[in-house]
Amino acid sequence: EKIERETRFYITSLTLDAKLSGPMIRDHWSVENGLHWTIDMTFRDDECRIRTEHAPANFTTIRHMANNLYRKAPGKDSIRLRRKTAAWDDEFLVSLIAA
């Protein structure tokens, strides 16, 4: 078995030991990874071939805005289904944007 070691640096004003800081850092990344997973699955972000100049950052911003609109929509449908419904139903799309 190969053992790997990583060093990461974090800035905080708190006095913490590894027992307290480790779970806090892992919790932060679990939330961050969950957000990225949702966007990757809904918008197939990993397959996007937009790579020049400011376009990747601009499209990321648009995807985050759209994801927030889909999440705020009432009901229990999945975000993927809400996205498809918005593509098919102009009234639903307007209700998302106007909310």
C-alpha cells in the first residue's frame, strides 16, 4: 500500500487543534462537493467544451443562477425535471424567472 500525504493551509482567527478543525474542513467540502455534483448532473457541466477567455466563468455564473431558480421553484420535482419542464412550458419558465 502506498501512503500519500497532503499539506493544506487554512486561515482562521480561531484557536483549533486537529480534532476540531478536521471535521469543520470536511463538512465545508462536503457542502461544496454536493453543490458541484448537482450542477454537474443537471447541466452536464463536465462535458462542457467552453474554454476560451471569459466564457467558462460567464457560463458558470449563468448555471449557478439557473440552479438557484430551479431550487426555489415550488414542488417536489427534481431539478433535472424542472429544467426540462422550463424548456417545454413557457408559463413555467416565466414563473421561474418572475419568482
